[in-house]
Amino acid sequence: MSVSNVLSFDLEHWYSATLLRDSVCDKDTHIEESVDIVLDILADYDVTATFFVVGDVARRYPELVASIADAGHEIGSHGDTHRPLFDLSPKQFAAELDRSTQAIRDAVGSTPVGFRAPNFSVTPQTQWAIEVLEAAGYRYDSSVFPVRTPMYGVSGAPIRPYTLDPNAPFEEREGGGQLTELPLAVFHPRLKLPVAGGFYARLLPTWLLKRGVRTLNAHGLPATMYFHPWEFNPAVRTTAVSAHERLISFHGIDGLQTKLATLLDAFAFTTADAVVQRADGDER
Ligand SMILES: [Zn+2]
């Protein structure tokens, strides 16, 4: 049985990344052009994906977001202002989620069921977010990064899709909870190397990314991958940031289109919602 992997794109302004937020002056967004590049690749490979869209982007570019949905892709929420949950209270997050849900509904005419936190900021510190998502009617979350990194991550969190128990959100338990979690892909079983996308996909060689996805799939597990449309657009590169910021933010942009094409050639990908529905079906 072949495993379908999750292909997702976080749609924010490229300078929303925490590292760049304060240092970028040229805020030309290139957002429409970046989305077009990605939509063309997906159309070439006849693949549907999930776009986790920031509410602010849905309000400012409703036609762009509608064009993504019209091409058959799923639209999920990526918060309203791209503030990580670490910076929000439960009440502020509920308000952010509500505004982003509404903005997406206004743009595409349907209600998002999936959420990805900016900076993968669902950790033990912010696990109150699970109940907020449940109360808002969301069906799945894809924010748990099962490796501890300097900026985010939860070491020891499950690497397979699992039901989120609000009282123990980083453990696989029977029952308890309305949300399915789709953790970001890490190399199984021992290495725990993040192969999920973004910076890691730009840094790591294609053969290693392929081995990561193949290893997960060999265990019957989907790889949940994430990218940003701007990562496929060389026009967003800038010299206005430090060498460290340039490495994290822009390293490998030139090769990423080819890398993604190679992955799409080698493996099956679909939307997060489709994988969640399949996981729910398997449990019944
Ligand atoms: Zn983001």
C-alpha cells in the first residue's frame, strides 16, 4: 500500500519570518508571483496541497487566496498576524484564530478545518492552544515539530499522526480529543533529523530528503512537509540582512524547485485534510 504524504505551504509575507521581521527594509512582497510559481509546479505534477494562510494575507489578497482554492488546494489557517503562540495569551489566540477563520471564509467561501502555528509554536508552554482549536471547531493541527530546535520543537513527541489529548498533547493515547495532529516529518527511527521542509529542505541534499520520506513511508507513516511559496522565488533574496539571517532564510533557494520536483516525482503527496480523513478512517 502506498502512503500519501502531506504537502503544505505556509503563506505569509516572506519578511514575517521571525529572524527577518525587524531587519528588512525592502518589503516588496512578491507574494502573488511566488504563489504563481508554486501553483505552476503543483499543476505540472497534478498534486493538491494545503496552504496555511495568515488571516492578514487573506484580507489583503482575497483573490490570490481564492485562486489557490479554485485550483483544488486546501486552505488552512496560519494565525492572523503570524505572531507565534509564545507571544499570545489563550484569549488573544482565540481572537486571532477567529479573525483568521473569518478572513479565509470571506476569501474562499468555506471554513478552514486545519491549523498550523507560526514557528511551530505548539509546545508544552502553549498546549492550551489545543482547547482553543477544539472550541473553534478545527479538525486537525499540524504544528508539532517532534525535535527540539533552538527556536521550537518538542523532543519525544510522536512522529505519526495521532489524536490530540488536550491534557497530554505530546503523547499517543487512546481516545480523548477532537483534533488529529500531523507532526512535521523527522527522519525515523534513530536520527530524528528534520526533513520536513523549509530551511532543512534547502540545506539537506535531495538524496537525504528522499531517504527520510522513504523511511517514514516504509513504516506506513506519511511525511508531513512544509514549504513557503517565497522560498521558490529568487526575487525575494536580499542583501539587507546579516550573513546568519541570509543562511537561515535564503540558503538553497535556487535548488528548491528542483528538489520539490524530485520529491513529487518519487512520492505521492496530497492535502493534510485528505491524510487526516484517511487516518480517522483507519481508526474506525
Ligand atoms: Zn509561517
